Amino acid sequence: MNKGLCHICDRQIQNTGFDKCMYCGAELLENQKFTESEKALLADMRKSVETELRQKKAAQTGAPTSTDGFVGGLDFGFGDSSCD
């Protein structure tokens, strides 16, 4: 998505999905603001890149790629003794 240049600092508007210039903070012009569908597309692209990076890192380190929560830990013996 090419949104052109910021009308204040003349720098290229980045595909952040925000309605402000990331360099100077100026509010973008109406014709430069991201639509809801553009914001959704950017969010999907960001998630895809994050997933790809997580998988590459896991392949390099051998770490699991799951991000669904806590998978285990150490038992220091300070817990409730009635629990198994």
C-alpha cells in the first residue's frame, strides 16, 4: 500500500495501520488514512510474518513452536502437600 508522503515531514508513510505519521506524529490526510479492510490485511500479514519467524527460530533452536500457554516447570516442594 503506497499512501504517499507525509504532508508535514515529507517522509514515506509506512504501512503501520495507524492514522498518524510514524516519524513526526502528524495526523494523515483523509485520503491517506488506512481503511478497516487495509488494517485487517496488515494485521493478517503481521501475524503471518510473526508465525514464520517463530517457526524459523524453533527450527534453529529445537524449541517447540506452541504458544498456547504454560507447559511445565520446576517443583520446589513448597506447594500444597495434599496435591499430587
